Amino acid sequence: MKHFLLVVLAFACGAMLIMGNLYWQDRTVQSKKDSTVESKSASTEASVDTEKKEDKTDEKVKDMTAKWPEDAKELYKKRVEDNEAFNITIIGSPALGASEGGWAPQLKEALLSAYGDSIEVTIHEWDTTSVDFVNSSDVDTVLEETPDLVLWEPFTLVDNSNRVGTVQNHESILIFNRRLHEQNEEAVLILQPPHPIEGATFYPSNVDELKTFAKEEGITYLDHWSEWPDDESLSDYLIEKQDTPNAKGYTLWKDYLEDYFIAD
């Protein structure tokens, strides 16, 4: 009887050991499954968070480019998707203030701050007429940079001072625009006038004709003259000779362009 009880006890202990081992194996497998599920869940949540952040970024950029021409928006989007920088080139007369804290370098700083490394901004300033510009190597200098968008103040005030007529000015714009699209058929040209001046007779009409010409040719025109004073207080925004704005005028001009290129 004693031996029988020992055998039964041995079987019982063995059964308990086997059942215990099976229980812990089951717990281990379940734990691994739970861990895998949690890992997948965390990975999915991280992926969703990343997508949400990307969507917010895309939406922010879409809002900032809201005022751009449609073809410029599409080209910018294409460059971003291809991990390439969108090239903006600013060209014009000394009214840009490129070397003296003018509106152009201020705008460049604002654009880089807003868009980061998704854009590149280059500034070119020449004291020349529109005719001399398109007949010089300066055009090649601009085109070698393969700009996607050119913001051009087409030397209207310099032309006026040097008796270059509006017909010649407009022909020069068409020549440049043709060469720009030969280099990059998707490139976008945007025109803007120089600053207004006091006591001018023919210059305002030159600017009006530039605006009309741009509309007829389907070229985007930024009419920042709407922001300048139209009375004697205009002198507060210009240097004494009136060939460039002063610091106050540069800020006014820059604010207008910044609102256009970096919409809220």
C-alpha cells in the first residue's frame, strides 16, 4: 500500500509539473503576443502622428502660398515632392536696396524663415535700363540659376530717367520672358513697379502702362503703389534724390510683398 501511495504521489507531482510548465509557456506566448500588439499599436500611432504632422505642414505651406499664381503653386509643390529647392530670383534696379538693407534682402530673410530649405532666394541688382539689360550677359547670369519664379522690377524708373519709352520697356520684358521659358518652360514671371516719386509727370503714366501691359500679357503684376501715400507725406518714405526709398519706404514695400508671398 505504501509503495502504491508513493507511485500515485509521484504521478501527481509529475502532472503538476507538466501543467505548470504548460501554464507558463502559455503565459509567455500570450505575453509575446500582447507585446507584439502593443508594438504594432505604438508603431501605428507613431505613423498616424507623423502623417498628421505632415498634413499640418502641407496645409501650412498651402496657406502661405495662397496668393501665388496657380502655376507657381503647382511648381513649388512639385519641387517639394521631388526634394528639390524652389528657386526664387529677385531682379531690378538700385530701388531693391540689395546692399543696404533694402526691401529685397529683408524679403529674402522673411521667405527663408517661413519656407526653410524648400526654397532658395537670389537677388540681382543693376543700375541699367531694360534695353541694356536684355542685351547684356546679365540675363545669362539670371538664367544660369534656373529660376522657378522671377520677381522683376523692370527698370521702369531708370528707363524714364534715360528716355527709354514704354514700348521698348515692354519689348524688353517680352524678350526676357521668352528666354526665361526657353530655359524653364514652367517658370513664372511676376512684375512690379519701382517706388512712386513726388512731382513726377510722365513716370506715373509709365507705371499705369506697365500694369496694363502685364494684364494683357497674362503676367502677374504686384501693385504695391496702393500702399504708398499719395500726398506730400510720400517724401517721408524716400531719400532726398528720390531714386530709392529710405528705410521707412523699404519696410513699407517689403511688408506688401511679404503679405503676398507669405500669406496668413
